[in-house]
Amino acid sequence: YISSYWSYVAMVLRSTYEQELQPWFQRGLTEVFSNTIVRDKEIQIGLVIPWHLERLRQSGRPSLEVMLSADSTSPELTSGDRMQRFDATAWALVHFLIFGNQGKNIPRFNEFAESVRKGAAPGDALEKAYGGVVAIREGLARYIDQTLFVYQRVQVAVDIDAAGFRTREITPADAAVSLARFHAATRRP
């Protein structure tokens, strides 16, 4: 369901962050969470996207400075092949920022993401949480070339009793209000 999850995560990000996110962060986070696997008893988040890893290992990647400074008019986001390479690199960068250091980066990433959500410039938040571009560039290069990757497994409760949920009929007006709220939250007037 990678395409469906990609669209859903993109919508959630647009409604969570007040400001427009830099493309590397928005697309990278969307890519990481789009490869979520839902099983009966667990959810697996952040599994490797093999075609991204293959692309990065075979065709190279844009420099970190190009990634961090790209905007919607950049060639990385206006050319099909370059966009695929950009998305693969954005996935690897965000995956590293979250799961790097054997998964110990998760608190750092949460600090970074929360700073950005509160309005901090992503470059400043990266500097504070990770030590700047040089440290990230070196860590990311090693990360892409490694063979084992960490991901998150979340156990889910499967013993939910459907009888415990209440239902109620809603009026057509209430349904229209809910739909309007959904469209407003997703910025789709």
C-alpha cells in the first residue's frame, strides 16, 4: 500500500505543520512512512525501500547542500529522473536522521521535528540536533553503504471488542460539516 500510505502521510504533514516544509524533509518523511507494513499483531515502520537504496548505490546522489537548499523550482524537483534520485536521497537522509546510530537517533529526530513544527528554520534545527551538515554528510554516506538497517516494530492490540464501540446516525448537515473540515484540513477547498 506504499502509494496510499504516501498520499496519507503527505496529507498529515500538510495539516500538522503550519509552514510549508522543505522538499527534502516533506518528501523524505513521506517516503519513510509510506513503507509501513500493517500486520495482525504489529506495525512495521521505516523498512528499507530497496529500489531507493539500489538507485543511491548505483547512480549516485545529489550533494547534501543541494538536497537541503532545493525548492519547488530546483532541477532536482522538476526533472523526472533527478526527482527519483532526489526522493531516494531524501528517503535515505530522513531514514538516517530517524533510525541511524542503531535506532538511537529517534529522540534527536523528535527534537528536530518538533523544533521545525514550532517554526525553527530546518537548517538551524539540524545544526542543534545533529551537529550540522558535515556530521550529517559523513554519517549519511556510511549509512547508505551499510547492509543492515533498523526499523520500528510497534505491537498492536488484537483483542478489541467491536461491541465496545458506540455508533450513532448523523444528519446530512453533520456529514457535510465533517467533509468540509476534512477538505479544509487537507487544503482542498
